[in-house]
Amino acid sequence: MERLEGYIDHIIFRNSDNGYTVMVLVTQDGEVTCTGTLSYIGEGEKVALTGQYIAHPSYGEQFKIESYSIQTPEDEESAERYLGSGAIKGVGAALAARIVRHFGGDTFRIIEEEPERLAEIKGISDRKAREIAEQVYEKRDMRKAMIFLQQLGITTSLAVKIYEKYGAEIYRVIQENPYQLADDIGGVGFRIADEIAMRAGIQADSEYRVKCAIFYVLQQAGGEGHVFLPKEQLSYRAAELLGVPLQDIDQYLMDLAVERRIVVKQEENQERVYSASSYFMEMSTARMLCDLNITGEVNETVILHKIAAIEAETGTYLDEKQKEAVIASVRCGLLVITGGPGTGKTTTINTLISYFESEGLQILLAAPTGRAAKRMAEATGYEAKTIHRLLEISGIQEGSTAGGGFERNAQNPLDADVIIVDEMSMVDIYLMHALLDAITVGTRLIMVGDRNQLPSVGPGSVLKDIIESGKVPVVRLTRIFRQASESDIVVNAHKINRGEHVSLDNKSRDFFFLKRSDANVIISIVIQLVRDKMPRYVDATAYDIQVLTPMRKGLLGVERLNRILQEYLNPPDRNKREHEQGGQIFREGDKVMQIKNNYQIEWEVRGRYGIPIEKGVGVFNGDLGVIREINLHTERITVEFDEQRMVEYPYAGLEELDLAYAVTIHKSQGSEYPAVVIPLLSGPRMLMNRNLLYTAVTRARKCVTVVGDVLTFDQMIDNTVEQKRFTTLDERIRELADTQAEE
């Protein structure tokens, strides 16, 4: 190991997430480029480094830092260089020189012990003297705090967040209640807070620990789609998480309820525990739905005449149910149109657009995902946006109080007479609440979707609950139209939905079943299909063909499939840079998926020469993209998503990305692919059900190929058992509607 000592002249690059820094150090022998992970550092600092020189293939000789320490400026040169580096706001090189000339080697003692004496220098007022001293104190305190936090195993980026939140209070928070971090700081959940607490010596049965665990379990339940948990299940899961028996959960629930963090309701012979935000969001969603749910008198004869005129003009003809949907949309402020594939939902939407346009009404179209919005726009010929873009993302995380993360809200509502939302089965309670918040009473909201699809990835069963409330007008489209009936994808999807077994004789042109029982053989066939056969058959690229599987784990789970498919579809290449993180390799050219909503991440659309021509924020759960560049120097990965949106991820942000050669069927909701390949062997009964199979089949536009076990396929058709979601939107709608009726 070698040792260097000197001053940081300037920082070339610093990753704020992990502290990785490239900087120029001035030593007695000249300038040296140094690289390494440093928790806290600033230009002008005097540092001692240990490490070794390495030869970088692109950037030449560098000093790789193994360890470092910051030296207190003791001589006049050190003090002048630090003060004049820009580290202290309002002090430039000239003023720094005057301060050091006046106080000499005693400069830092004066600043720390007698800061008022700085006013002896021409150009420094009493106020400025205090400001200079405060900055020196703050930087010294932050440096100490960062070292303290990192000794507890806290990462650089998280340490910065903690210090910015608490300042000098961090020592009290960590020593008294480190679980407060889980409440106050984004990205800190129970597990991280618990690790910090253990290192800080907090007892396993601490009151703070138990309450934090209870709240964490509720948050995790939200990730599983639940809006509440029964008390017994909450108690069991919290005790399992804590690793200690939970003797008296009622006392903790009472405390949390008094703190207004949870709501406990005794309903239908069951004690239900909600996080406060989930409870009031569901209540508010029900109230806004009821407010929109107004009906008026209409002349059906006149409407039918207008429908006939539209049919004559467009050459498309509606069946009775479709006409009923149009009449209901004119009569009602709130309407659900539901139906499976090929039942004419798109034709109905097009007729609605033509009808309302002829009335001179302002219409907005939206869908939950970029792909669904693009498909809606192509089918209608009108602009369709994602709900997020329609509501104009503000960059605030979902669930926040400031409009739920959107510029459009009750204070700044959408300017529309009619709003039509497609793929409603994908909309969770958060997004539904945000959408309703931006719609004024009197605006028609028409919700279109297939209630038999899987529920949303996020919490709630919004479409299903609205329908099952029995208080909102619903039109069910059931007839399969002639053109759709020629597709075995559509025909078989409806058979699956009705519980009928389908023909697997492979005489179809778009629905195939390859019977295999060995997982490795199945994977080999999947590779051939995706790489060699399907692209030609459906006139697409291998990247357009999507492998859909029921599970994440196991022999045919997403994790294993992605590792294998990556090797065959995007193998290692000396011209492709790659980065390994968390046991997963990311390589230039890889197909990837965003796996959580990020309302703050920035994207840009680039024109010629890489110049940005459009910018925005927000990438969402289920968005698919391709890795275009991995910059090993800046430690950033550039991904191109739909609509040419380029997003740069620091290495520390890669937990939001997964390889996506294979995705779970649940994650495929709302998307449509030229062809899907479904590897299928046995799995958990609760998961391997009719609903899941139906969703997988309906994701394909031109071809479905199932590779696997016929018995499992048939058992899924027969299995109607679904994992129950704990939601109460339907109950809330009924309660409010009945109350309004009584008034």
C-alpha cells in the first residue's frame, strides 16, 4: 500500500448514491487523479489516502483509494486553500488570503472559538462572520455524522438523507428510536431500521420496534394488493417478523390508532386494520365515485338515430349491448363497460368518441400503461395518454398529500366533458384516487376493462369492487364478433374463462401446445421459439416475443429463465459492457423492466447528436426498456423505454430494474405482444388458477404457444380459487350510495 497526502483541487465526478468519487489531488510532487468511495468529501479538503496506483485502460494512471482520513488544516497554506476552495459559501480566494494573512496559523481556532473576530477583516460584517463560522461548524459536524452513521452500516446516500433530515439530532434519534427512520425517510423500511437498531443496541422487545413492525406488515400487505389485514393475520405476520411472541397486540394497535397511523374497524364479524392513508384513500375514492354517479333523462330514440348515422358513416355496426353502452354513457355520469377479448370494446369506444364529438364535447382518452395508451391511440385514431401523464406528474411520490404526486387535482382539475379510461383492471386504489381527484362533478367518466383479468399490481381491486358494489351502472359485452371468432386466441380465452377445456391438437394457426414434462427440455424449446421461430412467424423481433411464466422462483421461474435467456439472446461480447449487481448481470442490449413506480426519476427524448428535445419525470411498474449504454466510469446505465424515453440509472438505483426476457404473468397486465410463449409445469394451487391462465393467453395478438404439461393446463382451467384481496371499496360505495339515497 502507498500513502498520499495533499489537497483536493477539484472533483471530476461524484456519485451521490454510493460516494464513488473521481478527483484530482495536489501533492508535493504534482497532481494525481484518485478514485474511490468516500463517505463525505469536498474541494479544498486536506486528506491522507492509502491505496495503490493502477493503469486504467481509458483514463491512464490513477490512484485507487483503499482508505482515507480528512486532516484538519493546520498550516497557513492548508487553511487558505480550504477557505478559498469554494467550500465555504461567500468566501473566495482573495478573501481567504486576507483572513489567513491576518490570523496566520491560528485561523481555524479563531473561526471555531472566536468567530466574531472575523469582522476584523475588511469586507466581513458581523453577520457574515457568523455565517462563515456556521458553515465551518456544519461541515465539521456533517463529517463526524457521516462517519458515525457509516459505522452503523449505513450507506453513503442514506447517511446523507438521514443527516439532511435530522442534523445534529441524529445521535438522539439513533440512540432512542432508530425506527423513526422508517417513518421519516423514503427508502427506509422496518428491515433497514431494525439492522441499525440492532447495531445501536436497541432491545428486541422495544415498544418502538413492535409498532414499527406492525406498520411495516401493513405496508407489505399493500404491496400484495391488500388495503387492510384482519387483526389475527396482522398479529401472526408481525410476530413472525419480530422473531418474538406478540403478547398484547391490542395495546400497540390502540397506540398506533391514537397516533392516527392506523384505523381499526369492526366490520362483518371481523376486526380489520388499515393504515390510515389506505383507509381514508378508499373512503375518499368511494365518495368521489358516488359524487360522479349521477343520471339524467335522455331521449333513447334520438340517441339510436345518431348511432345509426355513425354506423352508416363508419361502416361498423353495433349489437344491442354496445348500443346499450352508448345510451348509458349519455345518461350516466359514471359507467363501466366490461367484456372479454373480441367483444367489441374498441368499436364501442370509437362510437362513443364519434357521438360525443358530434355533441361538441371535449374528450380525453387514457390507459394505465404506455403500451395500453399507444394501443388505444392506434385503435381510435385519437391521442391517448397514460393516466400518469394525463394527470401531469409533479415528481412527488405516490400516496403523498400534495395531489398524490400530480399537478392535476381538485384545485387544478382536468378540462374535459368526457374521460374514457381503458384497461381499468390494472388501475390500483392510488391511481384511481388521483384520477378522481382531478375530475369535476358533471364530467362523464367511462371505465372500460375486462373484469376477469388479474387485479392491479398495486393495492385494491378497483374495477371488480366498483362492479360488485351494485351501485354503478355496468354494461357487459358478451358477444364475440365474427372477425374475432376466427382467432383461436380469442375463442380459447373465452373457453378458459367459462371453465371449458380447449382443443390442443395444434390444428390452429395462432394457438399451439407443445407437450413436454422436463423443465430443461421446456427451456430449450422456449429458446428456439423466441430466438428462431416466432419472429419469422409473426413478423417481429426476438425482443418483441414475450415469455410469460406464473412464478418468480423455481425451475421455470422468472429469475432462472432470465439468466438462461440472456445467455442465448444477448450473450457476452467484448464490444458490450456489462455490470454485475446483486447476483444479476446487466449487459448492453438487455431487455429490462421497471419493477416499481418512480415518480421522480427523470427521462428525456433525444434528437440528433443526443440533444434532448423533450424532458419529463416518472417511470412506472411494468415499463419495458432496453439497456443502451453502461458507463463504467460514471457508474450509470442508460435505458431506452417506450416512446424513446432515455433514463439514466446510477448503479445504486438498479434494484428498480429486472431483466425482462421472461416476466411474470401478473407483470404483463395491460401489455400486448405479437406473440407470447408460456412455459408451464405444476405450481402452488393458489397461484395456478383460471384467472392467471386467461390473463396470459389474452396478452398475445398473433400467436400463443404453451410449452409444458397438459394436466397442469387443464387443472388451471378447473381451478377458480384465487388469492383473496382484502379490500372494502365495494362496501364503502354501497354505504355512501345508501346514505345519499336516504338524504
